Amino acid sequence: MGVSAASTLAGNLTDMRAYMRAYPYSCIEQRVSRALALDDATLWADTMNRLPAHLDSNGLLRFFASDALPGDAVLTAYVLSVAHAARQPLPDTARDAMIQGLQAVVAGRLANAGIGFADGNLRKLAAIEALASYGQATPDMLDALAPGSNPMAPNQWPTSALIDYISILQKLASVPEREARLKQAVVLLRARMDLRGTTLNWAGGTRDDLWWLMVSPDLNAARALAVLQTIPEMQADLPRLARGLLARQKQGHWDLTTANAWARIALDRFSAQFEHVPVSGQTLAELAGTSRTMNWPKPQDIELPWPAAAGELRLSQQGSGKPWVTVSSRAAVPLKAPLDAGYSIRQTVAPLQQAAPGKWTRGDLVRVTLTIDAQADMSWVVVDAPLPAGATVLGSGLAGESTLMERDNRSTGAAWLAFEERPFDRYRAYYAWVPKGRFTLDYTLRLNQAGTFKLPPTRVEAMYQPGQFGEIPNADWDVMP
């Protein structure tokens, strides 16, 4: 049993940090979000070194550094906004190019690049909010959202767009009737909040679950806490908002990588504003006759052995302040049957070259075919397939042989494969777009190591709606010398 303590309402976000530290996928958004959620200066610096390679010719960021992918206005706006909120620098040249790209999007000189169904106004609002963060927005940009005689209707927007609008009005003082418009927008946002006890829910329903824009209700809760901290009439509600944001966690973290980054930023701001009394002394924890001590101001996480019988955990504070304590227990539960939650997976494994029929031997070549059924259209879906230790996925072109053996691989269906990764322990395929229905993919691997290998499940996941996933268990691999 793990026990940790912190002097802030958010605690030390141990489980969130563990989740983001272990997060396996690696597009530019996920690298940015991980660096900010973890407050990892080294990871941020490495990500910023990679950033220019992700820019397209229009100054918009691509999810991966591939010329086959277009830049995305929403991704670009997210990176600009979240970096500004976290007070983290962007490379000057890349930042200026991104700003110019978003200005072109808002002005209509560029299409709202990206995959999905969103109204162009939502993308433009996100772009204007990012530009306003850097002093590059003007009031006439908002006028472009309502051409002709069509009035703007913030009450009809999804919550994420309403939060963008509030942030724009906060940063753009020259907007006509700014104070009245800001007050109206805050009233509309507050009316959508269902604050009961320690929970925060939204009245927006499914219109707030905009996965193709990297938006979720969890993200909206984090951004709402961030943007409302300077609104005088919302001060009394801010502690409830912070607790409501924390209560939205599942297994210690929020749903999207973007939501975890924004939540850490919002909670840091909240702590700076409201939590002034320092905690000192010692925090004591005792369970079944075993006790541990956490010393302030830098308490270290402690572990207590799990008792053989039911016992009572006792916590006490000796010193000033009232620390927040988090108690957690973890267990590894193996997957024994396929799990379908939006995706179902079937896997076939066939020998291409096999030294001993019916048995795997070091040096054998194997063709793995995954057949995946998607229940709904979705953007940015990843297939994550583990490999036996030492195995190599062919197709990288080393010495020409691997490309030759890979040439018969076949993929079917309308899914749009955007990027492949071949780290040493797994094969990953990232799809920019997966329509409802069936698609397949093949990959070829060479078994290079003898032994018995137990593998984690093969998983398919919608990266911006992670509740949509599928898993299948993998049988053990017995490979002879």
C-alpha cells in the first residue's frame, strides 16, 4: 500500500504523473503534454528540438514529422496556448511560423487543416485564443466568425468554444463591449456546470465530447478552472471547481493527454492563489503495527506492507498545516479474454520461414495479421502490438533484406495509416482516420532470441477518446535455440 502526502489540494498527482510517465505514444502533442504534465524540463527541451521538423510549409504543426501529413490548426493552437499558460518558451522561429499559420487560418487564406467534422468556427476560436495569448489577435478576428448579418451565438457553442471565447475576451481588451460580453459568457459557462458536493459535471452532454479536436469534458473542467481564476464573481466557486476537477480522475488521472497537461497547469495556479499556509513537522502513518513517517517540507512517499487480515490505517499530523494524503493500492490483473470497448481485434500468426514445422526456432520469420472492427468513425487511432524479447519487425530497409521480406504484407480497409513505430519491444501503427467498419494490417517479425516469452495484451485505442479501445491477450511464445 502506498501513502503520499502534499500540502496542496491536488496532492502531488502521483498517479497522474505515473500514468503520463508511462504513456507509450509519441506524437508531438503527446510529447508536449507529457513534458508539461510531468514538469519535465529535459523532456520539454527535447520536444522543442523536434518541433521545427513537425512544421509544414504553412507554419502549422503536424502530429508526426512526416511530409505525407498536413498541418493541423487545432494542434498548432493547442501547443501555443498550453506553452503560454505553462510559461514555457517555444523556439522563436517555430513560434513565429505557427502564429503566422494560425493568422492565415483565421483570415481564411488556409483551410482549417485537420481531420474531423468540426465547424470551422470552433477551429478559428481555438486559433484566435492562441493568437491572443501572444498579443497577435485583433477584434475583427471575432467578427469573421459571424459573417454578414448572422449574430454570434455563444450559448449554442460547445463548452470548449465558450471557454476559448472567455479567454479571448480576457486577453483582448479592445473588443467592443468587452465587459458585457465577458460577463454574459461567464454566466453561460457557470450555467452549464453541475456542481454537487465534490463532483463537477457538464450539462453539455455529447456535444462537449469533441474527440477529433482533442477535447473532452475533463479538458473543459481543467481549462474552466484556469480561465475563471481571475473572474471576481467566480472566486467562491473556485475551490469547488478544483475539487470537482480532481473528482473527475479515473485511476488517478484524467482521460486525455491534453486534459492532464491543462489540469496540472490549472491546479498549480489554484495552489498559488489559495494555499498559503505551509505544512511543517511530520505526518505519521500506521497499519497493522507497522508505522512510517513523512517529514516536511519534502515528504517522501512511503510503502506499508499489505496486512494479512483486515486492519485500520491511522494517519496523524504532528506540526503546522493540514496536508493532503493519498492512499493507493495497485494490482496487476492479467487479461484472459478479449475485451471489446469500441474496437474488437482478431489476430492470426503464420510462419513464413520455419526451421521446425509446428515449433518456433530462433531465426524463424513470422507474419502477424490483425483484423480490427471499429464501431464508429474516429480520428487518431493507435494499434499497439508487443513483441517477444529480441524480435525484430522487418520493413526498416536494413541491408535490403527486411524490405524484401516485408513486401507481401497487406492492409485492407479504408483506415488511413499515418505513421509506424518500431521500437525494440513492440510494433505501433498510428491511423489518422479510422472509419466505422473493418480493417486489417500485417507485419513481419524475425525471432532472434530463444526462451519463453510472456507478452502483455495487443491493444487498439482511440488516443483522444481512450474509453474506446479493444484488447486481446497474447499466448506465450516458446522459441527454441
